[in-house]
Amino acid sequence: MKPTILIGIALIILGIVALAYQGITYTTREKIVDIGPLQATAEKEKTVPLPPLLGGLALAGGVVLVVVGSKKS
């Protein structure tokens, strides 16, 4: 396969995933108390939002790359 088509397929997949999940969530540990041998930590979830526009652009760009790559026979 041509590199243009492969990049287009990857962009289509990334666009669909971005539209489906709307963000990436991850967990961090933060120290709350640190007094000598006594330690307390808390797990906090943080989310990095992915705007739907980003997913749509990736999807549209992928479709364009696949079409252009298939016409350049």
C-alpha cells in the first residue's frame, strides 16, 4: 500500500476514536500528608478534552488522503 493511503487510514481511525471518547482520562497520585513516617496519598482523575472539531478534521483529512492516494495509480 502507498504511504498516503496508510496515513489516511490512520487518521480515519484516530478521528473516529476522538469523536467516540471526547477526551483522554488518566489517574495521578498526589501526596496529601507527609509527616515523618506518616504519609497519605490521594488518586485524582484528570481529563484532557478532545474537541469534536479535532476528531472531525482528522476524519475528513483521512478520507481526503485515502481518495487522493487511490486516484494516483
